[in-house]
Amino acid sequence: MMFGVWVLHATYLEPAMYSVLAYSIAVMIYISLFWFYKPNESPKNKTNGENNDRKRHSVVSKRKKQNSILAILGLTRYEVSYCIPFGDKFDSYDLLTKAIRRAGLEAANLIVGVDFTASNEWQGRKTFGGHSLHRISNKPNPYQKVISILGQTMDDFQQDSQIPVYGFGDLATKDTDVFNFKADDGGCHGFHEVMEQYNNVVRRVVLSGPTNFSPLIKEAIRIASHSKKYHILLIIADGQITEEQKTIDAIVEASDYPISIIVIGVGKYAIYTSLYINKN
């Protein structure tokens, strides 16, 4: 079963960049959906001639479908194949939402994970005016900006009524577990509540580490295996993976389930998450 791991870098989120990040998320989701629902290969018990005909038809169908999706999102095959930076092709969130629907997505099941490791503190000193990337003030922090963007683009597509949201890397869970944003272990009703719960949680957690995506990915596997539905795991993190092999093993395990993983990096060194995951 095919699944995807995509990494987005969101170091500086000025107003003009909001739609760019949203557009990037949409592109990653729909490329993942295409590969997840791609045509199956022909049965092995068919003759060679039948197999060849079916394979040719499958390739043509796949190519036409992919080209149509990329065309709707304003991308070329070259940009996707070689991860080339691309510009925002839309003037508003409404146009983006309509393009998303034309590309084939009607609903999605979302899971959100938020990084509470100590590296958010020292990275913020370099990139967020000397403050933690989780600092709460009258100026939105990078995590709040990403949650806001997700709410403006993804709320209409959320299939389930609740969005499970987890934190990881704090003093209580470290690299062995995750914690639910809600005390009753339930989900959030839309990204508006995700923001509310984040603002409450961030005031009481103690940043720690090390950074390990494995517990979060395993929780997503548990949810997906129980519901039997396609899920998108959105991980918002500062990009410093320290438990590398455990994260790799969890990603490999997730490839057996209907899950796509999108990592949205914040902070100066978030790009290293992209380089690391792509390399491994």
C-alpha cells in the first residue's frame, strides 16, 4: 500500500506566505491521494499479452490522472519529481479550496502532532526575536500561524467530526509517548478548537526531548488501523530529529497502512528535516 511522507519548511510566515504554505499542503495531500488510489497491476495469472495491454492502459490512465491533478494545482511533473520550489498560483483561499475539490478531495481524516521539545527554545532565540517558538503573546508564534492556515484550508474537508491532536517531546512524555491535547482523550471540533487547546496546553507543558516522531506515528497507525479509513498525519515541528532510527522504523511500519505524513517545519533549521527524511 503506497503512502507518502512530505516535508514543508515554514521558517518565516509573513502574510504573503500564508497562502503559499496552504497551497503547499494542498499539493502534498493530493499527490499522496493520487498514489494511494492508483490503479492496481494486472493479476499474475493473466497471459503476457493481456498483462502488457493492461499495464499500458494503467500507465496511460495514471499519467492522464496525474497530469490533470497537477494541472489543476498549477504544477509541472518536473517540479514534483525534483521537489522544485513553486509559487502560489491562487489569489484567495476560496479559489484554492475549489481547486482542491476539482483535484478530487471531498473529505479527509486528519491527525495533528505538535513538537514540544527543548530545541524550540534555543531555535526561537535565533529566529523568533530571542523567544521560544511556542511563546504566547500579542504576536502569533510559528505554531499558531500554521494552525491558523490549516484551519482556513482544511476545516471544510475534515470528514470526522473530531480531529485528534497530540503533543510530544515534553518533560512528561519525552521520546516514549504522546499526550492528547484534551483531558478526556477526545478530539477537537475543528481547527478553531485546536487553536484553543494549543493555547491552553502550551502554558503548562515543560519543553524537553529528545525529538522522536515514532510514538506519534504509531498512534496514527493505531487510529488508522481501527477506523480502516485514509488519514493524513500533520506534524508541526522545529526540524531537529534526534531519534533517527526509531523515526525511520515507524515510517516504514506506517507504509502498511492508509496514512500520509506531512511534516511542517518551523524554525531556522527545519529544512534539515526535509533533507534527512528525503535521504533516508
